Amino acid sequence: KSAELAADVAKLEKEIQEVQRQLVEAEKAGGIKQIPIPKLVKSVEKSEPPPATLAPPAKQAKAEAPAKKEKSGGEKKAAGGGGKKAENAAADDAIDVGRLDLRVGRIIKCEKHPDADALYVEQIDVGEPTPRTVVSGLVRHVPLDQMQNRLVVVLCNLKPAKMRGVESRAMVMCASSPEKVEIMEVDQSSQPGTPVLCPPYTHRPDAQLNPKKKVWETVAVDLKVCPEGYAVWKDCPLLVGGNTKMTAPTLRGVFIK
């Protein structure tokens, strides 16, 4: 009986193989690509326990853990340093009075513009090897003789601009109202080139203000003469060399430009 059963099983297996063969032939004829499937071979080898020498690597991995932690800490420290640099860069980019290059200057020579009746052309010592040429619209407000050898405050990092054919490389700071303009005054002991500071704002003047970023235009909105007669930016006094104030002779509560 066992032999008959084995014969039946063998016959069935043969029939299954034949059906599978016919199916494959039919699929090939229909254009279906055949992918051979590898036969599963049962392992008859007796499994052996892992050798005892495999235990030490776990200990080694444990020893390596602090090094990995240290690396992570280093990366975190580096990231923290980058964040601090970003904060410093953001502070430097902030638009405030500290980005203006305001200095004491002395007018060495002043004459009327050859092609503009309302303009003066001045040569101003701002503490550099050579004087700067500055064009100012002060003819109607300050007599020519009062311009000579005069101490002034000059904005030195505006982009140079031609005014009726003469390039102006700075601007004389004045208290200004629609009816009157006065040159801002400083202590007569001040020296050309002395910077004008405004604590607590950090003095970090741009080499040249970018007109597209509107730094001067933004700062000028809060640059005024206070009721007491001295220059302030957002109520903070502007100090020549960090010590003495720059003042307007008579104007009060007006813009400085």
C-alpha cells in the first residue's frame, strides 16, 4: 500500500511539472518574460555555536562610545560657534548710526562753484593724507568768509557724487529747517579726523554706504537736534571722540543732514 501511495505521488508530481511546462510555453508565446527562480536547498549542516572569540568586539564597541560622544560634542560646539558668528554678522548688518563715518573736518579752502551760484566747493581736511573735495549748497545760508578755516562735522562714507561737474566726496552736516540751515559746531580744540561716536551703538562704519541698502536714508530719520541744542540719534547724544557734543547755534528740534 505504501508503494502504491508513493507511485501516486510521483505521478501527480509529473503531471504538475507537465502543467507548469505548458504554462511557461504559453507565457513565452504571449511575450511574457520568464525569470528563473532558484531552488531552495535545505541545509543539512549542523549549526555550531559562535566561537568564544566574538565576545571582545562588544567590549571594544563600548570603549569606542565615549569617542563618538566626544565627536558629537565637538560638532555641537562647532554649531554653537557658527551661531555666534551669525549673530555678530547680523549685529554688524543692523542699520544704525554706528555705520556712519562721521568725522571732524577743517575747511582749508572754500570758493563758489564755477557753474552753480548756490553751491560752494570746499577742500576739507578729515585726517587723511590729502583733503577731500566737498560740494555744499550753503551759499544762501553761510557767508563765504565764515566758511574759511572752519571746523565742521563731515559724513565721509557716502558714495561720491558729481554736482554740476564737480565730484563731492563727503557731506558737511547741518541742522536744517525749510527756512534756515546751520552748520553743526564742535569744540574748537577738536582735531580733524576725530570720529563722532554715539554710545551705546558700536562704531563700525562701512567703507562706503551702499545706496541700494538705504542706510543713510534710514538713519537720517532719527538724526536730530534735541531741544537742548545738541545732536542725537534716537535720543542718544553724538559725541566727538566720545567726549564732547556737536551742537547747532540756534535751531532746535530739526533734522541734521
